[in-house]
Amino acid sequence: MRVHICAVGRLRASPEKELIDDYLKRFDRTGRALGLGPAQVVEVEDKKGGGMSAEAALLDRAVPSGSLICILDERGKVESSPDFANRMAGWRDTGRGDLAFVIGGADGIDPAFRKRADHAVSFGKMVWPHMMVRVMLSEQLYRAASILSGGPYHRT
């Protein structure tokens, strides 16, 4: 199952980008044998300032057709890392070819797009900058692959 992180905004060379690249490389290595990955980041940018609805249109084009859509949203479900790993394995086992994690812009995800999502996950009640959400999601993807492979990265 290919993984796509579809996010509003461009992330330039930075410590956050280095972390994302590192965790996604680890995810690809660990997940390959599990039928997870590769992972890629798809960035969209609303240069015209059209707000959430314009961002939603750009995100809609970034999400591969037929993808299972999981949005990152403060109203989403707070899950443990093992639960997140098991959810990903379940999605993989249904035969879906693509999984798109969607991260909105500064104002969040357009309500109409949010309604179309198959699942919503939250990293807690706090709101995080999109660059940090990308880092945390990338780390959780690697952690999920590690959990599913029985690796030592996740300790309970």
C-alpha cells in the first residue's frame, strides 16, 4: 500500500525536512516487507489565497484516485501507536493500493473535504504547525512499520 502525505504548504530545507526524510526512508525500508510503502510527500500551495476551499481543491487533485483518505485533524481520533499500526495493517489488508494522509493549511481542512475522509486522526487536543505534524506523522509511520515487523523501536 503506497502512502502519500498530501499537505498544504512548501517545506524548504530545514531540520524538520531532514527528520521527515529520515523517518520516511526508515519507513520505506521497514515497511517494504510488510506491504507498506513507499511513502512520498505531495505538497500543494494556494498561491492565490483562496482559503480552505481552494486548498481543498488542490488537495483533492493531490490525492491519488481510489485512495483511502485519512485526515490529520484536531477533531480526529486520538490513537495509541499500536492502534495506529493495526489500523494501517487493516487498511492494507483490505487491498487498498493507496493511503493518503491529508494535512490542511493554517485554517485546517475544508469541512466538505473533511466529510469525505475515511478516517480522521489527531495528535492530541493541541493544534500543531503543519511542519511539525509532518514530522510526527512520518515518525508514526516508521513506528507503525516497526511495531508490525516486531522491531525493537517501539517499547511499551
